[in-house]
Amino acid sequence: MNELKIKQILFATDFLESSRLALDYAVVFAQQFKATVTLLHAVELSPSAEEAEGATSRASLSRIAAEERLEAFAAGVCRTGLRVKTMVEDGTPCQVILNAVKTLAPDLLVLGVHGIHRGVGHLLIGSNTEKILLTVSCPTLSVGAHVLGGVDLSLKLNEILNCSDFTPEAAAAGPYALLLGEEFGVPVEVCHVAPKPFDQDLSAAQQLADDYCEALRRGMPEAADLWCTPAFHLRHGLEPDRILKRAENEIDGLIVLGVRAVSQLGRHLHTSFAYQLLTRAVCPVLSIRAAPNDS
């Protein structure tokens, strides 16, 4: 099986506590793969600050403060021996992150994800997070609000849970789950969100398994004897609530998740299973979106 190459890691931060914990995970992945880390922060200046910068050709106090805080983050990462770069860009966090992914083409994006909040703040934060998750082309490591702190810098994972909704798009996560399992020397468990046909139509369930496994074969032919066998995956389907309950309480490692785009309305209502999982899990979630021609 080919080596998983993570040489460039993009870490986006808003300087909140969730971002500080996510930085720890960015560091341990960078150490594991000997990768360069780019620290990114989005500056949203007030109209008066933008006007002052334009009139004086000098950085505003807000921009200077952001640059100083990001450099402080970078200094801490440099002390671990890693190569570090910094970027402060103008714009909304969502758009800045999407632009940076397009420009830098990182091998991994690392995000700190806020918890679920009520009201307008919940919709804004959730919509941006989910838009990033379902849009970026690179794998994304999301560290949610329920992930425990005190990261072991040797990243001794106990298990990897490969979770999908049994679609061909979700099969893109399979190779990453196996490769990370090999890299960290931990077992990989397969778990599917069982669709309704599992309960109502066995022939439909078999067709889903056939399509999913055909997509897997294209991405990981070496594992075809086990991971690309429909019968193997049909035995690993669970109700969404059971998977979410486990993610809230049991996982001591990493969840690897294949994601696919949903409707804009679905994004704003937070109906996608991927978003529910990353906001409730007690461990980080690595999400992989299949390329359009892979589905």
C-alpha cells in the first residue's frame, strides 16, 4: 500500500480555545509525517480600520495584534523543531480558508470546531464549518468542542473508526483509514450509517454494498480481499444514533469519515451526519471528500 503523504499542513485559527487544542493535533501530525505547518488567520477589519489603512498605508492595530498573536503561536511550534510559516489574510474566515486551500494545496487542513450554540451564532458558525468540510479538496482534521485536552505529543491512538454512509463518495475515506492504521500501528474498525433499505429491501442493500465496494477497489486494490467485499460491509451497518452515541462516549483515537455535499438548505439546518459527528465526538474527526469524478 502506498505511503500516506502529509508534507504540508494548513492550520486555521481564530485564537479561541478550540483552535489551541487543534494546534496540538496539527503539531503531532506534523511530527509524525515530518511536515511543514502553515498557520493561517483571517482578519475582518471594521470599515473605519480599512479606511485608516488605506489613508495611511500603515497596518491597523487589529492587523498588528493578529500578526503578533500568530507569530506567538508559530514560536511555540518552532520550539518542537518543525518548519513553520504564517499567513494573515483579509476576509471572512470561511472564504480565507477556502482560498488558502486552493492556493497552497495542503495535504491536510486542521480546524478547531466550535460547539453547537443556539440562535444566530450557531447558524453562522455551523454553516461556515460545514461549508469548509464539504467543499475543500484536501483531508480535514476537525477537533471539536468535546475533544479532551492534554494531547500526548507521541499521539498514541488506540483505534481508528472508519465511518461512512455507505455511498461511493464515502469510500474515499477507506484508504486513509487503513494507511493511518498502519502508520500508527492501531486497529481499524469499520462502521456504516445503515440506510433504510437495510431494514426494508435486502436487494437494495446488496446493491449499495456492491457500488460502495467497487468505489473502494479503485482506491485500495491491495485490500480487496477484505475491505472491498460486500458481505464484510453489510455486517457493519448501525443506526445513526448508535454511532453518534459511541462517538460521544467511547472512541479513544480517531474517526475517519467520508463526506459528500448536501443541499444548501441541508447545510444551514445541520442535517448532514458528518456535521453532527464532528460536533459531538470526543475525538478528532478526519474527513475526506471524494473528488467529483470519483463518485
